[in-house]
Amino acid sequence: MKPVETEFEGLTLYPRHLDAAAQKALAIELVQAFERAPPYRPKMPRTGKPWSIRQTNFGALGWVSQPQGYGYAARDEVNNAPWPAIPEALLALWQEVAAYPAPPECCLVNLYEEPRARMGLHRDEDEAALDAPVVSLSLGDTCVFRVGGFARGDKSKSFRLSSGDVLVMGGPSRLRFHGVDRVISGSSQLIPGGGRINLTLRRVTKPA
């Protein structure tokens, strides 16, 4: 599928980039990987309030929320083990759309399983390699995705991301605020029991 330019420079959408067969194969692989790194419910650093989603990671580094703040860790503290490797299909996806000379080091996996699950406006800014894009893949139920400016209160707009859609946030849009307003339950049959899985590929450290 050809990319669709959005009104935001550096924000590119690839609708249905993964076909139904590729989505199903990846979903099966993810479920198997979850046995080694079970998704958990993070907590806000200062308040300790639990999030409405669960998450886990693949790759050499995992994005984590700790009492002292957000950052990356080489081990899954819940299981005291390294994170599983990033699936080959996702590494291939990065090569296709990222246009970056080094591979991703983290794949953050967010699971939206409850009707109230959402993600408030935020920026992905914990990486040293801010010249690398964030590559996001949606699986399962459609979500209402919101993109804003470079301050939390800037004007924003929303659009839908469906299963198989790939969104690349890079260049001038790398540090835009963005989030998920809601997930449309029952809009996909990919994930048993419903819900949405979002995978974001990130380069964390600057390549040598």
C-alpha cells in the first residue's frame, strides 16, 4: 500500500501495510512472546496510579515507567530477564519504512484491552537518537488517534488507525504530542477476545 501524506510534515501513514495473513501470523508470534515477557500494568512515576493499558517490550532495551520517571532498561524487572528479541517481521518493517541507517533497539507493546483504555497526549522524547523516527503498527480494533503540536495545549486533530496500518513519526513531527482517545470495540476479529495491540519501534541510542 502506498503511503498517505498527512497534513503534518514527517507524519506518514501506510494504510493496511500488513495484509490479513501477515497480521494473523504476527499476532500468533506476539502471543507466544508474551509467555516470556508477560504484559503488565505500568504505574505513573509520581502518583503510582495504574495505567488503563498493559504493556511489555521486545529488543535490547525496553521502555519502562519507574518511580523516578520514564526511561529504558535492558531487563524486564518483573521477570528479572532480558526482553525477548524483536520479531523478524517488525525488523523488516523498520527497514521498509524508517529510512534510518541503524536498526531499532526497542519495540514497545501497548495492549488496549478494556473499554476505558486510552493514552493521553504525550511525546516520545526519552531517546538519544531523536533523528530516528518512531514506527507504529496497529493490530486489532481500530483506534481514534490524536496528533497535536509541540506543546500539550496546541490545537490537535484526530483520525482512525485500523489493523495493519503503519504510522511513521519522524522529521519535523518526531516530537509532536499524540495519543489515543479511544478504541472502537468489535471493529476487528484479529485478537481473540477483542482489543488493540500497538507496537512502536524505536532507536534509542545514537549509532556509532
